[in-house]
Amino acid sequence: MQEIFNAIALTQIANVGVITAKYLYDTLGSATAIMEHRNNIKDVIPDASLLLIESLKNIDNAFRIAEAEMGFIEKKKIKALCLNDANYPQRLTNCDDAPVVLFYYGNADLNVDKVISMVGTRNCSDYGKDLCKSFVADLKALIPDALIVSGLAYGIDVHSHRAALANGMNTVGVVAHGLDKIYPSAHRETASKMIAQGGVLTEYIHNTNIEKSNFLKRNRIVAGISDCTIVVESGSHGGSLVTTNLANSYNRDVFAFPGRTSDEKSAGCNQIIADNKAQLLLNAEEFVKCMGWVAPKPVQQELFANEMPELTPDEQKVVECLKGVDNKSINFIVNESGLSYGSVSAIVFELEEKGVVETLGGARIKLVKKLFSIF
């Protein structure tokens, strides 16, 4: 509980933003370690700025806020997930601006093998609503254990959540306020159902004011928590396109449904497809193939003449992560191997050159079958 208290306090220190907090956390390993060194931070982080040094010394108010928040989450039985918690969404940990603590009310595993974010305009058309329903229904038949993430906003967001609920799929809403409220209030019933079949997630403490800037900030969580983002319907401006840019910056795949050139509510989708910021999406089957999420083939035991090339210790780590599965995303390999994202990317390139692995769509990797007798 001390780590949770310190993590909450860290988020409330003046002049310590999310990127600085994440950097401190990654460098020292925990919020507790940061607090233990708050009066001599320059000893452990030599390039600490004067502003950071002074900010870490003036944290009485942050402690008071953290104490109040601890009381709230304990009373409401809300889970607080710190960066070093195994239940924290591991895909997010590779993002420089990931929150050091998230508040979660729900029961879905945030680290399932397939996580999909669906976003779009708040003023969606019947075309957008129908796409949500039909696409999610088809996904259920192909990848029933996938988690659907969105922002619980009007339009495409809530229709994506409701489509997931209707098809028995877990769905998580990332909100831009504390868990003492649901905004918009019209979606309280949907949120209640999601808590039993997914959950509601936020980085904000209770009593946080509803502010426009918070909605834009939460889009980075929607983009970073998933393997890919799907834009169902979007105008030429709006939060969906912000999420698209964030997903691209995180090296996530982005897909978009096209619309008629005359449809203003599809103008954004058509543009990001034309700009190669998103792949054209037509149906669930092609989407699953592009992501490399095909059903695993039966175990086969065959002997091949090909010999395994010599591997470095780190290359062997990556290979071990891929054994026994059809394929895995780079993010999962990073989390399981303990290697950095950059190191894994470089190792995958070398393994491709050696003929050991193949890369699939969606930044997913698989072993070359001819080199392995058992999968």
C-alpha cells in the first residue's frame, strides 16, 4: 500500500508531469524509491533540474491528496495499478508518457493477448453504428477473447462498448475523470455493465474536474494500451485523429473504415488512409489476418534438415518467448524477456537475417517452422 500511496503522491507534485514521473519511476524502479531520495535526488539522478529538486522537497500537499485518495479507493474497492504492478497494462509501460498509477474498477485482464481500441466521432451516423455492431460480432467469432477498449464517450466509443457487451466480449472504458463519477451521465448504465464484463480505467483521482484537456490526455492511454487502434468513423478534426497520431508514435497499427468522399463524418478516415497513417479496413477477417491473429495450427512433430544457427544469449531469450505459440507481439516479447523495446527490435532483425523468425502484420513475430520440431 505504501507504493500506491507514493505513486499517487508523485502524480500530485507541482511541476512533475507524466513524462518526468515516468522517467523517475523507470530510473529508480518505484515511487517509494523516488520518495526516499526526494531530498537528495541529484545524488541518484545527476542531471536533475533545479525545478525538479525544489519540487520534490515541497510535497506536503501531494501527501495530503494521496491520503484522501487512498481512503476513497479503499472504500470503493478500486484497484490502483502502479507501473511495477504485474496487472498494470504492460503495453503502456513502453510509452514514455504512461501514467505511473492507474485506477481500475472492473474484472477484465488488461494484459490479454489481443487488445483492440475502437474510436471515432461523437456524432456518428447509422453507418458508423452498424459498423460497430457488425465488426465486433464478426470479431467475436474469430477472436472471442479479445479485449475492446474505447473512451466511453458519445458516438462510436459507446457503440463499440455496447457491441462488445452484446457479444459477450470484455470491454474497458478509459475515462478522463476520477471514478467518483461517470461522464457523460447518460452512459452510467453501460458503465455498470462494463464493470461486470470489462471495466473502467483512469489516471485521474476522484473530484477531478471535467476538463477538455483531460480528454485529449486520456487518448494516449487508449492508443498505448492496445495492439492496434481502429477508427470507425471520424470527421476531418477531432480526438480520433489525435489518438491515431499517438498510436502511430507508439508503433501501433492503425486501421480505418473508409467512407464515401461526400461523407463529412468519414473525411478523417479517408484522409488518414490516403496519408498512410492507417490501413484500409473492410472486414474482421482481413483485420485478423493482417494482425497475424490466425488460429494456431495443431501441434506438429516433424524433423527438418535445417540446423539452428548459433544464437547470442539475448537472441535465445527472444526465441524462448516465441516457443509454444503461433506468434507474439513485440510488446509481449519486451515484457517477457526483460529487454528494451529497441533491443528486441534489433534482435528480431538479426533473427530474421538468420532465418529464425518471420515478421507479421501488427508488429507480431513468429518462429520459422522448419527450424523447430515442436511448436
